[in-house]
Amino acid sequence: MEMDATAFEELVIDELDQLPDEMVDGLDNVVFVVEDRPEDGSLDLLGLYDGLALTERGHYGMGDLPDRIIIYREPHLAQCDDEQELRDEVHTTLVHEIAHFYGIDDDRLHEMGWA
């Protein structure tokens, strides 16, 4: 599947807007970033939470750099055959990475069906 960076970013924003308020209202000092690929150039990683989970924070506040949730465009496109499949995969990736912000690990995400 092919999609340019601008269209993919719009799709990610649209899927982010579709998430329940309870999930996104607690996101404090988090930015969402779209990149083409992970630094290692692989197509295996769909997203990444780059930050310190709420469950691991001690003192946190003013002056701290924002956590980042990175969504990788090319790996998503490589795994999807059409736009609906892409939307579903981006949605799942967003939920997965937001869960890491809340301190939910991969094992628990597998149990919940989000990994």
C-alpha cells in the first residue's frame, strides 16, 4: 500500500480523534509524532512510546521534556493492503502506545488483545 506522509498524518490524527476521551484526557505532556521508519530502518516496529510511564514517575512536572508516541508510516503501509486495514492497525498501535504511557506492559496488552 502507498500513502504520502501528509495523508498518513491526517489518518493518524483522525484515528486519534476516534479514541475514547477517557483514554486521551489523562495524557499529560505527551506529543504524537509520525516518522517514516524507526532509526534502525526496520519495518518491524509500528510504534514506540518514548518516555516514562505514569507508574514509574516520581517527581514530574514543569520543565520536563514531553513524552513522545511515535507512529511509523512505512511499517504500517508495508503490513496493510487497504485503507480500512491501515486505519485499524494505526488505531491498535495508538492504543498500544498510549497503554505504555499508563504503565501497561506488553504481556498485559497481549492478554487484553491489544498487542
